[in-house]
Amino acid sequence: MKLADNKATLSFSNGSPNVELPVYHGSVGPDVIDIRKLYAQTGMFTYDPGFMSTAACQSAITYIDGDKGELLYRGYPIEQLATQCDFMETCHLLLYGELPDAAGKQKFTRTVTMHTMVNEQMQFFLRGFRRDAHPMAIMTGLVGALSAFYHDSTDINNPEHREISAIRLIAKMPTLVAMAYKYNAGQPYIYPKNDLSYAGNFLHMMFATPCEEYVVNPVLERALDRIFILHADHEQNASTSTVRLCGSSGTNPFAAIAAGVACLWGPAHGGANEAALNMLHDIQRQGGVDKIGEFIKQVKDKNSGIKLMGFGHRVYKNYDPRAKLMQETCKEVLAELGLGSDPLFKLAMALEKIALEDEYFVSRKLYPNVDFYSGIVQRAIGIPVGLFTAVFAAARTVGWIAQLNEMIGDPEYKIGRPRQLYTGATRRDVTALAQR
Ligand code: CMC
């Protein structure tokens, strides 16, 4: 970051002296006012619940222009990455800062592929869960447990440990998601196959059985690869900030990523794809397209507590660029599977059209986000609704790891410790139990 020529001046109406605060430029996007010395200079904190105006770090990984609807990984537009690169190239880009050349891609892909198997003992750990446990509950446990199985890569301050844990996490996440699915379905686990692509391998581990040959459908493989690319990183969202905060204490990378998985589970974040599909099912059950008007009325009623899931975003105040790419993939997958007249997709399109014309959504700049379509794609592929967020977690792992490693390498990194405005009781004395 570069110090700007101008400074910010903070003045107080009670006559306290003005405070000058440095301003920094990033490479693109809004400047930031450096308030690190504010407490020392004024005895006051800033108050910003939800981090509406607070940058908690500097980062060179992902840039979002929410007004334009632009998303860049290391400077490359998501549209170019999604159409010209695959997920392995995207992982290399996010982790190391550059797209690989052909030899680099082959080497990186090979390294990831050679780490896809998980310690056999993990199966017995998994068996401790109820068969009907939510996959995200299982994933939180399994990812946290990795630190108990891979002791040689748990020192976050050791660059070699960070490198190997990054590869292990990226490689093993799809294996764990597929294991969680097979456990729930009561089917045998399918081991990874090294001659398949990252996405193809996931499809194979999910849908193959020992009884017959499973052939990966290239359209579904491409669709899944695109889901992985589109979800790979999204700068300082709730789960990534959770990973950074958790990792800032020096905890091991597997524990930090497990914290990210737990945060992603929430319906306002990664759980939205599951919630969006459940919402479409509900409307469908109540009468489908004819009931959209009634549903939209409920959404607009603040007392109903109903939201249009898959709509709205903290940062995008324009169409989420990932939603456009996902809509394209959605059409391709449905055509490939002969589901072109899928009623849920038709319902989603009708709902989107009405919402995009409605004053409530227009005035609040609420547009479809990636989750609006990703649920339909995953369902068409055959992934059960409860597993959607786990697939998102597998995709986001590379972003979490890249952000965690960037933080550890940042000379300005400190343990994260937000401040508070205390509004509780002031000092008081305990009354003896008998007198209370
Ligand atoms: N349906 C109806 N109203 C909405 C919605 C929605 N989906 N989203 C926002 N609003 C309204 C909200 O009630 C508020 O209205 P008012 O100004 O009258 O009080 C206004 O729009 C601004 O919303 P906000 O809650 O202040 O915005 P936020 O930035 O705090 O919330 C959000 C962002 C994503 C949590 C929210 O839009 C939401 O809950 N959307 C549905 C869940 C969803 O699809 N989440 C996935 C996000 S994308 C995936 C990811 O990055 O994880």
C-alpha cells in the first residue's frame, strides 16, 4: 500500500485537538484511513459492527467492485478464468500469485493428485457420526481432525508446513465431502483415481460404486470445475475473515480452515445455495409460478422474516458476475441431462425476472447472487441439497489457505483483537447468596 499525499483530519465538537490520520492507496478501489494510532492519540475506538467500513488487512489476492459487478482473482476477471482456465490453474494463481505455464500446471496438478487419499483411520473417525448428521457438521469435524492425522504440517510459522498443508487441504477436501456423502447414503467409500481431473475425481468418488464402471460426463465435469472456480475466493467474506482471525492466534492451518467451514455453514453465507433451493421447492409445492406474486409480497413484508434467498449481497450492488456464469452453466447442464423444462429452473427464471423489475429489489440494489443458480446445477448433477455447502467449502478451501498464508507472511500481521463499546453494568459488589 502507498501513502497518499492527503491526510484525513478528525475534529471534535467539544474542542479536543484535531487528529491527523494517514491515508493509503491500494492498487485499485477505495483508499483507507489508517486508524491504528487513534486509541493512543484520542483514547477512543471506532465503532463498526459488521465491518461496514473497516478493512482488517491488506490483500493482493481478490478484488471486487460491487457497484460494477466485477470480480478479479490476482487481477484476472472471473469471466476469463471461468472460460479459459480450469480449477487447478485457478488454485495455482490464488496460492502463488501467477497462472502456471504448461509444465507448472502439470507439476501442480500432479502434486495435488498425489495427496487426494486420506489417512485410512479417518474412516473410523467418520463412523462416530450419526448417519443422518448434516454434512457440514461432519465436515467441520473431519477438517478439524486432519490436524490429528498430519502432524508434520501443523506449524503455521514454518513455510514448508504451510505449503504442504495447503496442498493437503485442497487435495483432500473433495475426498472428505464424498466420504461424508457415501457415509450418509450407506454406500462404500470410493477411493480417488489419479487419472481423473480434480472435478472428475470428485464426481467419481461421489457417484461410482464398486459394482459397475462409472464414466465421468465431460459436461458435468466442466460444470463442477466452474462451480469450484467461481467459489474459490471472495476476498474478506465472513468465513475468510474467520480463517484469518482464527489463524492469527498461530493455530494450525487445519484448525483455522475448520473454523472457516463452520462459518460458511450459515444460511446468510455458504448455506444460501441450500436455502435458495429449499425456497424454490417450497414455492413449487405451493403452486409454482402462479404463487410468485404472493411469495414476493411476503418477502417485502419486514414482519414475515422471509428473504428471497440467493438475492442480495453485502458487496455486490449490481448483478453478481458469478451468477451470470452460473446461469450459463445451469442451461448447459440441464440441456445435457434433458432437463430443459425443469420446473425449478423455470420457476427460478420467473422469480428472477419479477424480482429484477420490482421496486423493492431495484431500489435496494438486490440482484441474484451465485447461490441462486448453483443449487439448481448441483441438484441436476445429482448432489443432494444437504451437501451443497460442503461442495462450496471444498471450492473455497484454496481461497482460505491463500488468505491465511498471505496473512502469516505479512510483516504487519498481529493477532486479531477487535475492540468493543461496553454497555453492561458498571462496577458493583456481590451480595452474599442469602441476601440476594
Ligand atoms: N430478500 C429480501 N430483502 C432483502 C434481501 C433478500 N434476499 N437481502 C437484503 N434485503 C433487504 C434488507 O431487508 C434491507 O432492507 P431495508 O433497507 O428496508 O431494511 C436491505 O435489503 C439491505 O439489506 P441488508 O440486510 O442491510 O444487507 P446486508 O449487506 O447486511 O446483507 C445478505 C447481505 C447477503 C446477508 C442479504 O442480502 C441476505 O440475507 N440475502 C439472502 C441470503 C443469500 O443469498 N446469501 C448469499 C450471499 S452470496 C454467497 C456468499 O458470498 O456467501
